[in-house]
Amino acid sequence: MEKVWIAFAAALAIGLPAIATAWAQSRIGAAGAGTLAEKPELTGVIIILVAIPETMVILGFVVAAMILLM
Amino acid sequence: MIIRMAKVEIVGPKQDLLATLDLLHNRGIFQPDPQLLERVELARDDRLNTLVLNEHELHERSYFQGLYERVSILLELLPEATDAISPLQSLPVMDLVDELVDQHLAKVSDQDRILTEYRKEVEDLQRDLAFWQALEPLLADLPQDSNLELLGITIRDTRQLQALEELLQQRTGGRCHISSTTTTDGVLIGLVATDRRIAGDLRQALTDERIPEMSLPAELANLTLAERIAALHERLKTATANCRKIETQLLELSRRWRPVYRRALVWLEERLTLYRATATAYTTRLCFIIQGWMEQSEVPALQIDISQAFAGRVVLEQLAILEEDLDQVPVMLRNPGYFAPFEILSRLLPLPKYSSYDPTPLLGLFFPVFFGMILGDIGYGLILLIISVFLAKRFAPQQMASDIGKVLGVASLYTIFFGFLYGELFGNMGETWLGLHAFWFDRSKDILPMAVFALTVGVVHILLGITLGALADLRRHQPRKALLKLAMLIVVLLSLLAVVSWLYPQSWLNTGPLLIGVAILMPVMIAAEGLLAPLELLKTMGNIISYVRIMAIGFSSVLLAVVANRLGGMSGSIMVGILVATMLHAFNLLLGVFAPTVHALRLHYVEFFSKFLDLGGRRFEPWHKRPS
């Protein structure tokens, strides 16, 4: 039973940040697409901006890995 | 690196102003900055004023402006017969150009108007012909009756045709017939046949429904269909021949005169630019003064040029760059060989200020290392190396593609290097087939050591960023800010050591004294910077933790490669296995190029550069002649 809880905790640790990241990226992506229509020269900056919320899911992944390994 | 700039002042007698501006324009190394002169103070009776052109200069300027506009209109009307520019000396032929441009403009405008009319006629005739030719088979089906009126119409779509059929049957009591077909260019057309006596009502109904009827010139209206088509052919032939004739005449004129007018236009543009540039100069009763910026290394050569050209009457002097000028100094970045291609990455950011750093060398040093740390696979590295060599060689003339190739080349070398350290060749394929073992970490198993390594890289990178920030503050003569950054650096170090001593207790490393050090420094920082200081510390810690992505993305890349190999092995057939593994590895490689690039850049732009880079510099844009 304990294993189930550990797996569930790890799933939550990565799942919730993944949803949050997806939501943030959808908003940034939509705004970025609008920006690119007017200023295509900002492509690089927009790609970086879209990548910024990925920190959440990466940290979630680390926490999940630690839950499973420690 | 940021090129060292010089603030210079050019002073000379008023009558030499235009010639001086011309010389500066030709050299293309000087950027005027009239705002600098606002601070210059002179004697009461010798005040600075913006330059007011005298009557002769104003007359000349308006003459050149008018000529420029007329030549521009003429060049727009002339067809592009040649790209050549005449080598003629411009000033001596300007009177001739002035005389001829009106004649040519009148002739070309006239011919252009006639040509437009002919082209419209050709277009109309082609449409009419397509229409009547398409209707020809429909006419053959109708009875020969002198009381029959035929109307040709253009229909929007089949739905409109259906509605029209119902309407006309209703309005004429079933005494009309519509047949439809499609022309060669895809337009739906119809032929309405009805009794001549009710044709008027029918026309009104069509007008009410806004359905255009195909009209013909009066002289063609009474011809039979065959005669009508033949007449349209004849007219089309004549109109096309007329078009060709005028086009040939215009081309001939363009071939002869376009190079001359283009040369005149370039000269006029340069001359008018000079007049506009006079707005950047200030004058006293007798002299002019121009201040601006140029590359420090170019100053002596320009000083000699000006001195020789004006026999010492005009003087260029270098001035000291004051502290209040620092934000105004224009910025030019130039990097030597290895670092130059990395400018494509630094160009994604706004320009740094003059007192800050050029981020390009730092990107050149760290970006490929981070890329290699994340991807770290011999197989992927080799493929990327081949792609980068192809890009650099194949697209050598195209600066951007060649630069991307070079950056990718360096990154792929680090990928191969870290691939050896991690013992990875297409994931675990190297271990399975070649007995390759990790020299350092096995990323698929050693998750925690890899995370610690990534965090250590983050600590070094961020502390370097804080140190550079402190040095930049010292260069800007802001010792208080520099000291605060140093205090931050010590607090971060002590905090990290405290965490390490708590997680991995060592006899020589006590947590207590480290925390006392933090407790002493924090109030000092809060006193100096306010409540933002603890927030800044938290932000810095967050920045360091963000480097754990080096491990996380690398780990996912390894697992994807291992999955590709396993799925390939599970297929049961060698060919299918190779195909599946190749497809999955190709997908992983695509991700492997995109993800490390974006994340390595993000670590630089967001975490590293925020510690020291001051963005928002002005680009150095010297006056220069437009290449002709």
C-alpha cells in the first residue's frame, strides 16, 4: 500500500506542475503568436518566453524523482 | 566585445560646414549627436544656435528636392530594363537632367496612360471572348427565332443560379429559358433566352438582383455569334499589338536613360542627406560645431583627413566621456573569430549599455558546454557535427546559416565529449553493442549525483554573474552597489555551504558558524537595500535551483533513447526494428537539438545575465553613403 502512495505522490508532484506549465505556456504562446504577427524579429525572445514556465515541471520532475528514489 | 568609443567635437568656419559633412558622410565612421551640444556653454555674444541655411542654400535645396521628386516619379514609371548605374559625374549633368526629366516625364506619363487603357481593353476582350466562346454550344441548342432575345449573364455560384431560375420563371410566367456553363477560367455564366417583348422586364429583374449582364460595344451587338467572336479576336489582336509597341518604346527609353537617372537620383539623395545633416550642426556667428561618436581607433586617421582636406581650418578634437554621457554612448559589438558566430544568440537580446558587457563571449564559452551537458551522446553529437559542417560549408555565403552551423559544430563537439563521460551512444546502444561504459555518471541511474552536479554548475555560473555585476558597478563608479553584490555573493555561498553541511555533515564544516555569518550579513543588506534584499536572495537561490534542468532534460533524453532501442528490439524483425529505432532516435535528436538550445539560452538570458547585464544600449549608426 505504501508503494501506491509513493507512486501517487510522485505522480502528483509532476502532474500538477505539468498542468500549470501547460496553462502558462498556452497563455504565453497565444500572446507570443499575436506578437509575432506584428514583429517577426522577436521569434527568439518568444521561444525563450514560452520555455520559461517549464521550470515548474522540471522542478516537479526532480521532486518526483526524489520521492521515488529516496 | 563592446568597441571603445570616442566622443568627438568638430569645429570649423561656417562656410566649410557642407564640405565637412560631405567628408564625414563619405568616411562613414561618425555618428552625430546634437543632444551633446545642448550642454555646451559659450560666451554671451557667441551663443550656439541651430544652423539656419542662407538664401542661396535654401534655393539650392528646394531645387534639388524638386528634381529628386521628378526623377523618382520617372524612375517609377520606367520599366526595369537594366540595373546599371551610369558612371557619369553627376554635378555637371544635373542641368541636362533637369532639362530632360520634364520631357521624358511627359512622354512616359502619356505612354503609360495609353498603355493602361490598352491593357484594360485586352483584359475586357479576353473576358468577353471567353464568355461568348463558352456560350457558343448553348446557342446551338436554341431554336432560330427572330423574336428571341438572348442575354448573357455572370453568376456567382450554383445557389444563385437556382434562385435566379425560380425568380425568372415566376416573373415571365415560364416564358424564358436559362442554360449555364463554365468559362475556361472557371467563371459560371448563363444564357437567358426569352421573348423579345418581355426582355425589358427581364433586364429589370436582373438589375434588381444585381446580376451583371455581359454588354458588348454597339457595333458588335447586332452581329451573329460567329461574327461576334471573329470581331473580338481581331480587336484583341490589335490591342495586344498596340500594347507590345508601347512596351517596346518604354523599354528602349528605359535602357537608354534609366542608368543616367539612377545615378542622378543617388547623387541627389546624398546631397539632400547633407542638407538634412546640417540640422545636427550648431553654429556661432562665425563657426560651426558638430559633436558625435566614433570608434576610438579611427580618431587619429579622421583627424589627419580633416586637417589635410581643410588645411587646418577645421579641427577634430576628442572629448572626455562624462558620467552623464554613459547612457548615451552608442554601442557597437565586434567579436574575434571563434566568438563571432555566437552573435546570432546575443542578438536575440536588446543591445547592452556601453558601461555593461557584451554577452557574446560568455555565450560562446558557456552555451556549447551546457548544450553538451544536456544532450551528451556520442551518436547524436556525430550526427549534429555532420549537419553543422554541411551548414557551414554549403551555406558559407549566407551569414546566418553559416553561423548556425558553426555554433552547432562547437555544441556537437561538447556533446560528443560529454557522451564519452556519460558512456552514451544512441542511449544505451553503445553499452549493449560496444561495451561502452560511463567514465563519470551513468545518467539513466545516477540521478542524484547528476542533480548535484547540475546545481554545482548553477552555483558557479550564478556566482560568476554576481561577480561580473559587482565589477560593472565599480566601473560605473557605484561602489555601494558593488559592495552589496559582494555581500550577496558571500551570503549565497554561506547559505549553500550551510545546506551542504546539513545534508553531508563534515567535521571541518559546521552549520552553526555559517548560519551566524548569514544572520550578520542579512540585516546589513536589508539596511542597505531594504526589504528587497531577502527577496533578491531567494530569487538567486531559485536561479541556482533552475540549473537542475541540465540533469532533468538530459535524463529525459537518455530515457527516450533507451525506449527507442527497446522498442526497436521488441519488434521481432531486424528491418522493422531498425526502422522503429531510427524514427524514434530521429525524433529524440530533433528534441535533443531544440530543448538544450532553448534551455541553455534560458539559463543564460534569465538566470545568468540578470545578475550583471544592463540592457538598453543605443546602436552605433554612423552616417554613411548608401551603397550604389
